[in-house]
Amino acid sequence: MLKIPCPNCGERHYTEFRYGGDATKRRPAPGANMKTWHDYVFLFDNPKGAHKEYWQHVLGCRQWLVLERDTATNQVARAWPAGDWATRL
Amino acid sequence: MSHQPRRLSSGGRIDRDGPLAFTLEGRALSGFAGDTLASALLANDIRLVGRSFKYHRPRGFVAAGVEEPNGLFTLGSGGRTTPNMAATVTELYEGLAARRQNGSPSVDFDLMAINSLIAPLLGAGFYYKTFMGPRQGSWMFYEPFIRRAAGLGRALHERDPDRYETCYKHADVAVIGAGPAGLAAARAAGASGARVVLIEQDALLGGALLSSRTDELQESLRREMERALENLPSVEILRRTTALGLYDGNMLALVTRAVNGQPDPDRGESREVVTTLCPKAIVFATGAIERPLLFADNDRPGVMLASAARSYLNRYAVAIGRRIVVATNNDAAWYSAADLARGGAEVTVVDQRLEVDATLRQLAEQSRLTVETGTVVTRALGRRRVVGVRLAAVDAARERRVDCDLLCMSGGWSGAVHLTSHNGAKPVYRSDIDAFVPGELATGQFLAGAVMGSFRLSETIAGGAQAGSNAARHAGFAIAANPTVATAIPDIPYRVEPARKPRTGLPGKAFVDFQSDVTSRDVSAAVEEGFQSVEHLKRYTTLGMGTDQGKTSNVSAVGLVADLRGLSLPAAGTTTFRPPYTPVSVGALAGRNIGQHFRPVRRSPLHDWHLAHGATLIEAGPWLRAWYYRWAGDTVLSAYVEEMRQVRTKVGLSDVSTLGKIDVQGPDAAELLNRVYVNGFAKLPVGKARYGVMLNDDATVLDDGTTARFAATKYFMTTTTAQSAEVMSHLEFLLQTAWVDLNVQVVSVTDEWAGMSIAGPKARTALELCLPGQDFSDAALPHMGCREANVDGVPLRTLRLSFSGELAYELYVPAGYGIALWEKLLAGAAPLGIRPYGLEALASLRIEKGHVAGLELDHRNTLDDLGLGRMASKEKAYVGRELRDRPGLTDPQRWSLVGLECLEPGSRLRGGAILFASGEPLVGHGRGYITSVTWSTERNNYIALGLYKGGLANLGREIVCAYPLKGENVRARIVSPVFLDAPGERLHV
């Protein structure tokens, strides 16, 4: 089982969260061309190893967060509030 | 109390002052407190405990623990009947009613034993080869017969009256197994102050120590270790608890059984409790399991593991045999043999090894064992019980007979690596002990004792203490000094050589897996047919796939495969062990989530009123909603039409509390709405509401709903019932990840507000009657107007909007006032003949009006598919805009919204019907399908909404609605989806 360290609520069972996809992808600006939007919406890597992904603490504080998780071992490294993509990475 | 012929007059861990009466197929028997069902049956000299799975061969107990493959019983009666319970781990209790399984008419006289005679036909892959044959449907034909002949106990359909529970538990260190290693580990970890949970499947602590004589040093050691733990307040001991599975993040699933499997319902006890435990560190002290030997007819009742015979003798004071042969390939069995001899039996040790250690010779002399080295058992003799064995020198063909009434076997010991491998750690083979040990473990996991191949008692205890200390340290606790436990008990050496394979060409069968009836010949046949990987072999022969999961068979099977393929044992591989370690009842996994607690149910604030006033309820997603009311009819078909008429001609009241409601507040609220809705919201004035549609990023429709502006920075959004959670998360995602600069807050208030819709030509008059002092004139509250008011000190939000196509208002009050307002409206408007209407009528009214709803908003349709394309703003950016123009989404031949009218009086349209053009063959997926259907009081006909290739370009065309499930093909005409008041005159009055 995953335990997710919610930045607001502390470590919680993953069933309190919903998964929200790849957090390494930056949402294109409104009006960006169709190809850019297409790639953002439909093209996904499936990396093995450390990966950043969105989760939302739906049964808690409802914070969207970025979780760093190893997709091969399910080891969770850390989590932080999603916040602005530009200031995040 | 009946006499127990095999029970010794003294010794053991049974309570002779606690006699217990129980029955086997109605026959009265007796045992003692402390017995298992298995030990009590053996004390009563009952050896035949079942018929085997395929061949219906007579079988006896092989083991004394969880690894037992044969001794499965159906226990209890009525709704408590439980099949396939291993008698070796079933605590005996007063009144226990046990039945043997898989015998027809009885286990003692089993007609199906004829299968033994046709055995050559029933080899590996028999079912696949014979019944899956070329003729289609042959399996369908044969299956019932096979099911009757094969298999174990039967499940039943009665409701289980007992309660089951699931819970969570937290700990720093979990220790699994309370043998000497686990006891030492729990003590060392507990001494550091760490919260320790010690998990033991047995009712008693001690593990292997429990199989030693109670008058020996082992027993005083066991008691001393148990006492030490009971004095450590930070250690919690869970007896009768099995660690079923290991999952990511050191999560363990445990099941705890009630004492004697007999919960007291009056005290609220559960039969079984499943616990999720997430410790910081785990010590696996799961011990080891003895392996059988492979020789012909090694499944005869009276052939059992040496350790089991010792356990029955020392723990339960049951002497099963008087003339015993102990066949072995290792040292440990000699000590079992010595104990059996001390119990008064005449014992012969048959060891395949040519040379054995001098200490064993010495032991044999002291214990007066007859010794045959360099010798193997080639065959067990007897049918319903063993009467002798054939022996042969390892390198010679000549056999000779030795009489015996009990044949003990020991093919060496395998660590119970199952749990450690659940999470992906592959076991590794150690040739020095001819066994698999756990592979590389995740962090925070530690090993102790026999599971890691540590068989000497002193090593086990020291290693256990070390593992316990390491686990506590890993969990963040300081360890002063590594504790030492001194014991005066001499170590028993453990040397082993790989067991000899069964001799070929002899009559009889050598069983590898007793429970699944897989023989060494089946294994070699499977390998010859190409099922060489152990994983394939397992699936082809069903080896290891019984309720015992091959605890006694796995290593022997891998050894055989290695031999047949000329590989080393590690190269042949091992199988993947999966949870659960031992069988667990489905009831325990479900816990309280059964019946109406199967999943959470959401109830409207008006729920109680609906129940009290003749509403029939229906599940709609998680919600229980009022479907129709008895005033309108006894069945939904008659009632909803009557309720529709009520709304079309007078006035009706409907509960819409289930709609999603989101408070949107802040200076940038208008900006947020303008970005998520396809249509403009920037200029929505205060006091007005607007219908809006949201898209997903991929340009499919996410949801529709109405948002009302009550003040400059205060909006009230409603969503569809089905998509409310999705919309909420969507808004939060955008605000928290992409638009963090927007100064706006969104809060779900679905549960805070009760909502009701009052609809019909007399709706305004009704409100004027019920809420005097408020102006409901068209000028004061026009179509799509909204306002907040106070009624008797209670906030009331009124939105004039319509789902039905009639003059209608939605009223919202705080949830706790919902029933009060509802009743006020019904009472006040009684002179107008107001009536409540339910979900079926609500949905039908909107179909007539051509409003799309959940059935059309399935995340696959675009705005244009639903005829909403013109809503989209060309001026502004909105979510999903960029991908709307994809060629696949703009194709005019997409399936899009149409109305349908039935052309065959007396026939009906059906939701899900497949649509075809007139005259074309009715095959394949057609050109579309019906999404929603209703009887229309306006048209006096069945009408429908649906998606059709090319949509309204086909207006007026006749099509066929095929419903193959009922063999119906009904003609219909494509019409506008708005069946009623297209200009909207009824709304603007």
C-alpha cells in the first residue's frame, strides 16, 4: 500500500487520494497550437523509476499535490503542494 | 464420553478436565480442550479423512499445521456452514459438527473411487484435452458432471448470520511468527519501547517448541519467553492471527479468528477480523515446513510428515502408530523418530544417505531405533490405512517388505518464504540446506529463524533477538545492548541431501501435490508436452493451486522439473506465491461492507419525507432517489406518466438536492467561470443565472449546469448529479496547478443545501400562495433570474429556470430546513392540486424538452454532437477549445443528437437499441443508438433521444431500432430532439 505524505495532513492512506496524471508535463497556454495541446492531453511516457505525478487529497484537505514515486518499487520519496508549475521545478 | 483409543493417559497440552463432545457426520466423538479437530479425530483412531480431488483415493492427515493438504472438512450447520476448513488448524469446541468432503455417498464408501481405475485417463491436462475438444460447447456439456465428481466442499446460498469486521492497526515493529525466533525478536524490539505487534496463527505461542515434550527444557524456555513478553507493555500479542499478505509500503493484511471459531454474538464478537497493519519494520519469523518424500502410494492414510507425528504425540498425546517407519533424507527426522520411540512405539529409521553422523547413531542407540541407511521407501502398502512399506537399497532394485502401521516421511525443511515473496522478492535456493530462502527484501524487513535457514535453536534465538533489535532501530528506537538469551538446550544438527526421485516403472502413484491430485508422472508428462516453466506446469497440472497453495508440494515439484530437464534446481525456478498465505473467508474480507453497507449511500435531506409518503426509491450512482410516488400509480410505468401530466397541466414538486452545488467566491470568480464554461460568463449580471457547458481538455463535454450570480463576487454553481465530484476536482486542479494567480475559492456545498424544483403552468401561483410577500412576477423574477431572500429567518435561494420546459423555479434552503420548505410548498399550494413527482418523470419531462443529461454526457460526445456547438464563444479562451477543431471531431458523419418518434403503434422504443438505416441488414454496431426513452404525454407516443450518424442531416428519415435482446425491430422517424414548445413560450410567461 502507498502512504502519501500530504503536505497539510501528514502521512495518509492512498485511498484518501485520487490520482491525477503526470506532473512533469506543463499545461500549454490557452490558444497554443493544436499539436502542443494534443501532445499534452494524449502523449504519455511510462517511465520506470522515479516519477512525479499529481494526486489530490480528496478525502482530506483537497490539496492537489505533486508526489515523487518510484514506479517500479512504489517507494514514495516526497510530496509537495502542486502550486504554480513555473515556480515548482 | 466415548473412549479415545489412541489417546495417551498423560502428557500433551490438552486439558483432560475439559472434555468436549463433537460429531463427525453425526457420529458422537469426544476430545479435549486444546485439541484440534485433527488431533481429536486421530485420538479416536479415525484416519480416513477425505477422498482426493480427482481420483477419490482415500486420504489421511499428512500434517499437523497450515500445510495440511488432505484434511479439509465442512464445519458447522445452517448459515454458518463453512467448507474446506483444515482440521489441523481448527480448534475443537463443544458441539462442533464436522463432515468429510468429496465422497459420494460417503467418504467411507465412495462410488467415485472408480476414478482410480480409470486413472490412466485422468493425467495432466486431462480436462483440457478431453472436454475443450473441437466440438464447440463440449465443455458446457461436461462441466456439471465434472464439477460434481471433482472438487472439495460446497459453498451454500444461505446467509451467514455471523458478523465480520475490518480494522486498521498501527505499530512500529510487526513480528510474524511466535516460534523461538519470533519470541526473541518481539522481546528485543519491545525492550526498546517500540510498539510491537506479535502475530501468531496458532492459539499458543512457541511455534516448533510446542511440538516438544512438556517435561523438557524446551517447555521451560517457551514459558520463560512468553512471560517476558507478557511483561512488556509495548508488545501486543495477536494469537489465532494469520498474516495473509504483504503489500507495498510494508503493509500487512492479517486475519484474526474468534476463540475456537466461536464468536459470542451477544458480546458483539466477530467471527473473523481482517486488520490492515502498517508497521515501520517487519521481522519475518515464519518458520519452516517439512516436505513429503516421493514414492509410490505415498498418499495412503497413515503416511504423514515426521514432524506431524511428533506433534500429535507430544502436543496432543495421541500415539498414532505402534510400529513406525521414519523415512528421511535429513538429520531432523531422527529426533522425531527418537520422540516417537520414547512414546512407546517400535521405530525404524530409513535414511537414504549412506553415511550419517555419529551423533545420530548414538541417538539411535539410546532410543533403540532400528536403522537402515542407504535405503529408501519405494512403496507404501495398504489402501485405507498403511500396513507396511517396501524398502530397497538406493542402488538396488530388490525390494523387501517391512510391516508398519504408521509411515513418517521427511524430505527436508522448506522455509515459509511465502509472505516475503508476496511483494516481489524472489526466493533464492541454498544448496547446503536444499531449500529456498527469502530473496532480497525491501527496507525495513528482517528475517529470523528457520525461514532463513537457521535451524539450530541457539542460532535461532540469537538471530531473532538481533532481528528484533535491527527492526526497532529501523523504526527509530535506541537499542542499549543486543540482548542475549542463554539456553542450556543442546543444538540439534541439521544436515540434508536432496531427496531421491520416485522410481519409475513401479505400480502405484507418487503424489507431488496431494490436494490437487498431481503425481510425479503428471509432472513428467507436462514437461514432455512442453510445459517446462514451473509457472506453466502449475497451470497445466493445477499443481500448487489448491487451498493449501502447494505448501508441501512446491519444492518437490521444482526438484522434479530440474531433474527432468537436467537443470540445477535454481535454474528450474520457483513459482510466485500470492496472498493469502492461508485461506480466508470472503466474509472476513468484506467485513461490514455487505447488504446495504456494500458501499456508502447518499441520501437527500428530504429522504425521510419520501419514505413516509409513498415514494419508491431507486439507486442513482451513490444516491437513493425518489423514483415515483404511490399517489400516481402502483408501478413506475403507470406512475411516471401520471406525474408528467401533473407537471404539464398543473404543478409538481421534485427533489433536486442531489445536484452538485459549488460555491464560487472571490474577485476572480467571474474570470474562473469564463475560462471553464464554453459560453461567456464575464458579463453575467447580479441577479441572473446562466446555463453553461464545460469541456474536458480533449474537447469532449464534461458537464452542464447553471450558475447564478447572487452578488458581485459570489456565484452558486450547480452541476449534474453524476459529475459533481469530477467538476469539483477539475476546478481545484486548474486553480491549484495552472491558474494559481486567480483570487477565487471553490467549495462544495452539495450537502449543505436542499434543492427542489416546482414546475408547471401553476408554479408561479403556487409560490405566491406559499411565500407571500415575495414578488414572483415575470418582471421581478424573469426567466433565468435569481435572488436570495429570507423566509422566517432562513436563507432561501430562488432560481427561475426549467428542466421540464414548463414555468419552473428551483428553490434552495439549508439542508436542515429542506423538509420544512417542502411541506410548506405542498400545504400552501394544495388548493392548486400540487403533487410530488419523482426521478422517472423528471427525466421524462426533460426528454420531451430535448435537454441532454447524464445518458448523453458520457465523456465521448462533443458540443456539436449534442447540438450545443452554437453556445461556444468565438471571442474568448475556454478549456477544451484548442482540441475542438481536430478533424475527427468535426466530421459531419459523427454520431450526433437526434430525436426519435416511434412509428409502430403498440410497440415501444428501448434505451440502448441499435439504430440502422431502413432496409440495411441489421448486423454490427449500426449507425447509432438510443440514449433515453420515454412515453410522451404530448405526442401520445414513445419518443427517444439518441445519437445517429450524421445527426439531424437525416431529419424526417425512417430508421430501424433493433433490440436483439428481445428480438425487437421497431421503425422510428428521426425528428428534432425538442418535442415540446420549441420557441420556449411556456418559459416566458
